[in-house]
Amino acid sequence: MNTLSTAKRAPISLRQVWNYIDVLKPRETALLTFIALCAAVVGAEGHPEAWPFVGVFVAVLLGSGGCNGLTNYLDRNVDAIMTRTCRRAIPSQRIHPPEKVLPFATALVVIALILAYFLHPLCFAFGLAGTVASLVWRKRAMCVIQGTIAGCAPVLIGYLAINPRFEWTILFMCLLIAVWIPLHVWSVMIARREDYVRARIAYFPLTMKPANALKLLSLLSIILYAASLALWHAADFGWLFFAIANIMGAAMVWASIHLLRHGESKDSWRLYKLSSFPYLGLIFLAMCLNFWL
């Protein structure tokens, strides 16, 4: 009896706290929150009001983290097989049983959607669409479509919370995300092809010949470069965005061509890493700096 009482009173360790933070994919959540805040700055032309800006921060932070926690739960069996993901909190049983994460992650999503509604009904609508898209038909050939919807949701929430009008700027920002998503996702799939095949995940682009898949990534990098310049033109961003879009776009194209020439998985992994914060983060940061410099 005393032993049981002691166990009930045992404090939660920092390791346990970290496990529940880790299941929310903090790096991915941070990137999504960052681009949402940048979109809010763009929607306010550099000077967002405090309440909607803080509201966007909290809503996207909680919503993205909660969705990531739920997707980690849904992917737990596949993640346990793959080398890249087997050390995540659920497949490694740092959180066990896996169902323990569901109330926590679900609560975050619900709070985020309620807050999004108070920001603007459109924010709620796109937040709900992004949530559903991130959870359904996972590990299927069409998951890149849901990924595009989920990836655009934070940008739409950030922009529309400040400026609830569909303008060319936000449409071209979503176009940029729509091109970026498949390049980002497919590059990691190609880099870890054997991992995916071992987990019996064999859909496009893994069903293509490796050489053709690499050509596809090169084409996407060129389209992404063009999309960033189209955004610069449509939004009338200044010289700094133009410079960063050219530098980062050229870096993406060079990395994809290098991958096409050498065809090594490490080059595909490098393209995947480059496409996350160095590319997308700097592109969105440049949008903000356009109003401040």
C-alpha cells in the first residue's frame, strides 16, 4: 500500500516531460509557427497588432504540435520499422502505451481551433481543414496533397487573422508552399528509399526508376525557384527578398542537380535538410525584413 502511494506521488521527471514535447515534433512545429508569424507580419504590412499576432502564435504552436502528436500516434507501427523514425518517443516506448499521447495531443488541437475561431472564422476553417488533412490517408500516394493543405494552413491562419481578404500575396505564398511540400517530402523518401520499402511503403515517387525520381526533384527545384520569383512580383516585395529568393533558389537548384549527377542518398538527404529551415525559413524571414529594412 505504501509503495503504491509513493508511486502515485512520484514527481514527473524532466525526461518524461521531454518525451511529451518530443512527440510533438518540436522542430517541425517551430518551423510552421515561424512561417505563420511571418505571414501575419506580411498581412499587416510589417506592423501587426499585438492580440492577433500573439493569437496566431499560440494557435499555430498548439495546433501544429497537437497534429504532429496525433500523426506520431497514427504512424507508430511504420515508425517502429524504419531506421530514421524508430527512436521517436512512441515506437521506442518512451511513451507507453501509445494511447497516453491522445488526450494531450487532442486537447492541444481543440484549444488551437477554438482560439483560431476567435481570431477569425476563416482561420478556424483553414485550421480544421489542415487538421483533417494531416490525419487522413497517411502513408498513401496522395498524402502530398493533404500535406499541401496542412502546410498552407498555418500561412493562411497567420495572414487572414490580420488581413481577412484573399489577395494575390497570400495566394502566391500558398503556391510557394504547394511546390515546396512535394520537394521536401519526396527528397527524404528518395534519401531513405530502403527504409520506406522495408516498411512496405512503396508509392510515388518510390515506384519510379531512381534516375527519373531525381529528375523530378530537379524539375521541382526549378519550379520552386520560379514560384519564389512569382511571389516577389505579385507581392511587390523589395530588393532584399529578391536577393534571398535568388540565392536560396539557386542553392536548391544546385543541390538537386548535384543529386541528379551523383545520385547518392546523402545528397538527397542534404536537399531535404536544405529545403526546411535554411530555405523556407529564410524565404519567409525575407518577407518580414522587406517591411523593416
